Amino acid sequence: SILKQTYSQRAENHRNPAAKALLETIERKRSNLCVSVDVTKKADFLRIIDIVGPYICLVKTHVDIIEDFDFSVIENLKDLSVKHDFQIFEDRKFADIGNTVALQYASGVYKIASWSHITNAHPVPGPSVITGLLSVGLPLGRGLLLLSEMSTKGSLATGSYTEEAVRMARSNRDFVVGFIAQRRMDNIGVAEGASDEDFLILTPGVGMDVKGDSMGQQYRTPREVVLESGCDVIIVGRGIYGKGNGANPEAVREQAERYRAEGWKAYEERIGS
Ligand code: BMP
């Protein structure tokens, strides 16, 4: 079963270059930690990434919240990704018709496809959202995650919506490399244990010190996410950079180290090493 395979074994199962590179990075750095850097000033954004860089496999961005954005942010981000050996995931959550998402992905101020190895989409428009994005991303070797579940209280992404998202992914395995979800998706719609599919499961809503925020976010620990729910990458935002936009570098470094260690320990326990 996928749950018992190492990240490097799984890297060999993936043909998509972005999925393969992510799995290889996870193994090389012994880190299944993705840090989500949701701050509004480019200096804070780059400073936090430089601090957490050694401890992560992936940086997750929302570039559209940076108030003083210009393309130097992207150039600096790319330099940091080489310096610290991590992949980049713009959490754009595309959710429109194929033609529009292709334009949003390739063009505009951010030109996401030109620098983000992985991005994501809501399955709500149906398969055409994938068709639109892959027309841009596939030739560039990019990968897509579908949001088949969400971490928030009252999420509508449950039941048959989640199942249909998995079906959409199965029909586009060259580009859809996995899911934003709270548990494994490979066995949905097939008999327990019958699937040898390998989807990447990246999971937000991870925190060790609080259970949620005042706006519906819900947190689980790395152990619950990786060991009990079988997810592959933990996504942590405020749990690492804290309330002060990462003003205390040593505290940010310590949290990144702590979440990396917890995520990796849960993985080692899962594969039984
Ligand atoms: P935090 O760890 O600070 O709660 O941040 C979580 C991050 O993950 C945010 O950037 C949010 O946009 C994203 N996210 C989420 O929390 N839940 C989901 O279901 C999907 C997300 O992309």
C-alpha cells in the first residue's frame, strides 16, 4: 500500500515532473513540511522564507496579498528556492471556465505558470477547469492539485463532491498529481486496499498549539494528519510565522524545525522504519 512506501519509492511512480521533484525534495531534505507564507509585505515574505528554507520541501504562496508586489518578489523567491532546495506552490484556487483559468494562470500581473511548480483548483466548474489549466501548465512540466476537501468548519466539499473530484483527477493523471484534502483519496470509489494509485495529499489546517482560529479554520497535529489520516505533506502557516509576521527570526526557525521533526517522525512511524 502507498501508506507503507517511502517518498523516494513513490517518486519513481510519478511521471509528472513537479510531483517527482517534490517527492525527491521531501526525501533529500527529510521534510514533508510546506510553509504557507501569508504576509502582506514583500520584505516579510522573503525574510520568513529565507529563515524556514532549510526545513521545508515546499513554499506555499498567496502572491495576490502582497501589497508592494513587483516581479522582483518572484525573482527573489526563485533564488531562495535554489539556495534552500524547495519547490513552489501558488495557492491560487482557480475556479472558472477553462478559457478564463488558462488566462489567469499564464497572464496578468503574476504569470503564475512561469514560476509556480504546483498550483491548485476547485473542482466546482467540472473537468473543463483542468483542460484550461493543463493547456498552459502541461508543456511547462507543472502539476495541479484539486481541492477535494477543505479544513474549514461547514465545508461543502464532502460526499459526492469529493468523490467527483477524485474521478476528475483519475481522468487527468498526467497533470493532476494529487489533492488538497484532509485524508487519502486513493481508495475513494474502489474497494478498500484495491487501489495502487498514488495521489499526493497535501493538507492544510495543521497546528500543534491551538485547535482553530476565529474564522472557521480547524487544526490537527502533524501526527493526526500524517500517521492517522495518511496524508503526505503538512501545510503550516501561522503555527510557524506567528502573529508578528515573523518578527522574531529565532522563534520562526524553532517552529519550522519543530514542525519538520514532528511531520517526519509521523511519516517514519507510518512506514514502520
Ligand atoms: P494557517 O496554517 O495559518 O491556518 O494557514 C493555512 C493556509 O492553508 C492558508 O494559506 C489557507 O489559504 C490554506 N488552506 C486552508 O487553510 N484550508 C484549506 O482547506 C485549503 C487551503 O488552501
